[in-house]
Amino acid sequence: MFKKSGPSRVERRPGAFDSATRAHIRNFLECVQSRKDPNAPVEAGQAANIVLCMAMQSLRQGRRLKWNPASRTVET
């Protein structure tokens, strides 16, 4: 007999991104010392943040949202 299995669930604990966080901090500090550009510019982080915030707002409101790049605002 086969055992039915549900969806797998991975439990994450605080610090699960520890190695990635350390790599980002290391890159940042190296850039401060060397004055070189970081691996990812701050604009890339801001763009990702906007997308995530829009997704949360869309889920809460139950409707689609649209980003207006010219005015840098969310249109409902």
C-alpha cells in the first residue's frame, strides 16, 4: 500500500538566510573600503521591494495593481 503524502512543508527559523546575509554584509564592507560598486545596486533592491509590497497590497485588496514608472506610483 502506498502512503498518501500531503504537500511538503519546510519550516524556516530565524537566521535561515544567515549565509546570504553574511555575504551581503561582506560585499558591502568591501565596497566601502574599495569604493567599488556592490554586487547588486540599491535600485535593484528597491525594485524588488516595490514588487513585494504591491503583491501584499494586491492580496489584501483582492484586486490587481499597476505600477506607473513615470510617476513612480501605484495605480489602483
